[in-house]
Amino acid sequence: MEEFNLHMTGDIHAITAANNLLAAAIDVRMFHENTQSDTALFNRLCPPNKAGKRTFAPVMLKRLKNLGIEKDDPDSLTTEEKARYCLISIVTTCLQMGECGLAVAYTPVDSVVG
């Protein structure tokens, strides 16, 4: 009889832990969006440095570009642009992961979500 590889159980645990982490991150983000104003959330996402100047990290600039906002100075954003930037876009995120070939979920009729 061939030996059974018990490392598979560790792999399943890692997948479960990653899934739980993703679900918790989305849940916390949705909680913060529902309990804070857009201005307060933007101030936490893009805090000023000691000199009082706000700057965007490269990943933040990529998010702005995906939203169609062509500005690189946080202080030049309008209130509407700040609100769009702060809100998480689950649909956009799922579509981006779907382009990578990752199935996020299945619908009741077995269509891939993502």
C-alpha cells in the first residue's frame, strides 16, 4: 500500500485560514465604512506626515487610476472623489481577481463569481 501524504491537511488548513482572513478584512472594512464619515475614513487611509503633507503610496495611485481619478495630490481631491476612493468596491475587486483565473465563488446555477 502506498503512503498517504498527510501534508494535505496542512494545505487545507492554510486555505481555510486565508479564506477566514479575507472574510474578516472585508467585514471590518464594511463596518468602518458604515460607522464613519467619508472624511474621517479618508483621514485614516491617507494621514498627513509630521509636516502636515499628505502623500499617496504607489498602490493608492493605482486605485485612483482604476477609479478614473487622474490626480496624485491627496489635497486636490474633491469631496466626491474622496468618497469614491474610500469606499471598497467588492465587485471591482472580484472582477480583477477573475481576470487572473481565480474563482471567488459559485452562484446557485454554478456560474463563476469573479
